[in-house]
Amino acid sequence: MNIFNNYLIRIKDLIKRLNDKGLIELPESLNGINVDIPPPNFDCDISSNVSMVLSKVNKKSPLDIANQLIKLIKSEDSNIENIKIAKPGFINIKFKKSYWNDFVKEIHQNYKEFGVNNNQQKKKYLIEFVSANPTGPLHVGHCRGAILGDVISNILIFNKHAVSKEYYVNDYGNQIISFTKSVFFRIREILNKEKFPIENEDLYPGNYLIEIAKNIINENKNLVFDEFDKISKKLTILAVSQSLKLIKNNLISLGIIHDNFISETSIVEKKEVQKVIDKLIDKKFIYEGKIEPPKGENDNDWVERKQLLFKSTDFGDDKDRALQKSDKSWTYFASDVAYHNNKLNRNFDILINILGADHAGYIKRITAAVEALAGSKNKLTCKVSQLVKLIKDGKPFKMSKRKGDYITVEDLISEVGKDATRFIMLNRSSDVELDFDFAKVKEKSKDNPLYYVQYGYARISSVFRHVNLDVNKELKIDNYDFDYSKEEIKILKKISEWPKCIEAASVRLEPHRIPIYLYELASEFHSYWNMGKDNIDKRFINEKKEISNDKLVFLKIISNLLKSGMNIVGVNTPEKM
């Protein structure tokens, strides 16, 4: 039951009927009308801005419009206890206690559907995320984007959209050559006791390469590793494959499984870059021209030349973008345009890219390319995952992949666990930096949001165990004639906000709203639980070791919601802590 959506429909229907009678004028669109969660200082359950939206077109004050509407709204609804107006014209509705019985019954009997937006048109999504260079295991810097992409996928799946999760393997270019050389030298180190050239800054010095090298040696007994040039092509395939095994294992440890892995090399070798270039030429979005040197480039070192350029400025970018290097090989951008054309050819309705903070400047050019190819502005959405600042022993922990001094996903999970990693990484909007304090995520207190939510579920589970019931099994109740207290109704009001939370998280692609909501709900529940320490009437189990049906259903709908929300986040709900 989405009470906000239900009353939005009712209010829109009412003003349409008034319009048909010539009693009120309507604007061209009713999209600006909302039924929302009221501010804390409003003594009501829902609030609507309908009067403010109608004010201008009717040339009346919002208060006059509100006064015209409130009598009609109340006369048509027996569930309303009172309806009031708050300046500048909000219509605030408070329900009778009996209404919350109907609410409890509905969400208890249909808990699997609670929060699902069935009015939303179902679409086919492709979400590309992580896509880290396959040059080693994932480090903690990749972790936030990985979780962001996975939970966005879960939200959309919860809302019954079709979702495909994809990883773009950047296995083409100079970084792969450097990586392959690094593996080659590690192999020579193992086979011939040759010293690894640690002084070469173009190489990857990480010890994980030793394991990759050993695996390649053991699985390829017939290969000879004498000259790099002779074996480089084969070794690149083997090294990337081994690295991808590490990455996939890292992702699995985070609870993430991609549906598809797409290779940049395959895109290039199948001539897909040339095909998309031809397509853009046909659309007259490519020309030969000259570009200014990149910012920070010494003008004396810059050689101005004619090159193949994409008209990205036609689509809002700062400048047109190069598609070919001086040696006529394709730029990374050209390969990426081809990859996105590949995505479009697979007939997805919406493409979503999760990008790291270092790729924020890349958004304009790739959205420009997709718009040029698709003829639509709304085909691609990019979300940026900002940096994570690690706090260890009360001090910032600096990482350097080149030096091999960094914390991997494996290290992080070993230290704090999958649940803490996912929940805390998601606990703040992705567009701001996040402090990840190793000590705080292990605390057993309300200052640790994961613990507080899980503890709420565990407390409810303990009540069910005391009365020999399983919190995971369906609860059959015939009579819902309950009389909930004001404190319980406060929690029910919080529960009623769940569809709003899901809607905002889905439409705005803001999954951090879910753990924040779950923490707020858990806090409300813990506050009520603690009342039972001093007031026997607030306890769930009475002196006879019994629990009333109203309390039982009340706890059950809270536990269902906590579990549903934690499933979306990808975190466990333990029954004991």
C-alpha cells in the first residue's frame, strides 16, 4: 500500500471533477502536484501542495484554493480524522486510528509487493560498473562503485525492471602492455631467479603478480618465456585471464556477480570501431580538424595536426574529441564509443554507467556520443562514485597502486566483513567523499548504522523465538481489529514512507536512501523497545510469556521490511547477535 500515491490519485481525480463542473481551472500538467511526507512539525500523516499548484492558473491565493478543497476531500473519505491548512497553502491530512489497521492488514498480507512501484513503466536496463583495468585485484577505491552499481541494479529489479549487469574489460592499450611485461618479469624471476626490475616505474610491482605468474607457469608447461616480443600476445591473454579470475573472486566476496563481461580487444578486433566511425560520418558528426593542446600540456611539446574529430560540442561538450592517435590507432574514446554503440544495438531502453571520481570529466563526451548515436538525450545516465578516505588507527591511510601499497577488496572484507563494507560504502550519497573508519564499523552501538539495523531484526527474532515462532515464516492472522498506540502509529507512519524511499532511490538512482531509511526505522523501533524497560504495557511479551496478535503483526511487518531493505542492500539479517 502506497498511501501517498493513493491520495495523489484521489486528489487529482477530485480536481478533475471540479474542472469538469467549471469550478476550478487546471494547469497544462498535473505533474507538479505531490502528496508527500510532512515535516516533523506538522501534526499530520500526509501533506499535499495541490493548492499552490492551482493558485496561479486560478488567480487565487493558495489558502483560498485549500479552503475550497478540504471540505470536499474530507466528505469523500471516512478514514480522515481531521484535515488542516498550513501556510502558504499545504493541505495536511491526519488519519483515524482505524485506518492504520487497514494499512497493517494490507502490507502484512502483501509484504512481498510492499514498496514495489507497479505504476512505473517496466524497462530494460544495462548497468555497466566497476570496469577496472584488469591489471590486478580490485582495491578499496573500486569497492564503492561496485556496490553502488550492484544496489542500483537490485532496486530496479525490486521494481520489476529487467536488468543486465555488465563489466567492460579494458584489455587493450599501454596499461595492458605494461601489465603483461610485469607478469613476464615475474615469470623470469621464478624460473631463472632474475631480479624483478623494481626501478622501472612503468611496471606493476605488486606481489599478486607472483601468484599470477605461478599459475601461468603451472598451466602452460610447453610455453617458453625467453623473449617478450615472441610471447607477448599469448601472455597478454593468459595474464588478463588470471587477473580477471582475481577480480571476479573479489566481486563474489562482495556479493556481486555480473551477467556479462565485454572485452575492449574484441570490440577493436571485430572492427566495431570502424563501423561506428562510419555511422557517425554518415550522420555528419565527424570531421578532420585541429584541436588545442590539453590543459597542462606545454605548448612547445604539442604538435598541432589534422585529425579525426567527433563533434561532441554539438551535444553540450566543452570541445570536440579526437578519435585517432598520431599513429592512426584508435583512441580509448573511440573504442568506448564503439562499445556504447554495441550496447545500443542490444536494444536496452536505458544505459547506466557507474564511473569513478577520476572519470567525472569523461561524462560529457560519452553522453554526447550516445546522444549522437541514439538520437535521444535520455538514453545514457552516468553516476559518479566519489573517493573513499580510509581511516585506520585514527589516521588517514594513503594508497598507491603503482608502489603496490594499497588495501584490496580482499583485505577490507577480511578486516570488517562483506556486510559492513556494503552497508557503510552505501551509507552516504555517491557524489560526496566517504570516510571509512575501520574502528567505527566494528562498534556495537547506534553509531554503527549496520549494527543498529541488524540488532533491530535480531531483537524481533528473539521475541518470535520466545513464543516458539519462526520470524521467517508467514504469520496467519484472521482479525485485524487492533488499537495501536501513538508510539506504534509513529512507527507505522515511518513504515508507510517505504514506497516513497524506493521510488526516490529508483528514479534518482540514489541507493544511499535505503540504508539511511533502514537506520531511521530501526532507531524508531529501538526507542519504542526501550520504553518497555520502564513501562510493562510497552513490552512485547507479557508476564505470562504471551504476545498479543497486534504486537505480533506489528513486529512481523517491521521485520519483513528490514529484511526486504537489507536484501536490496545485499546485507544479511542475523536472527542472533
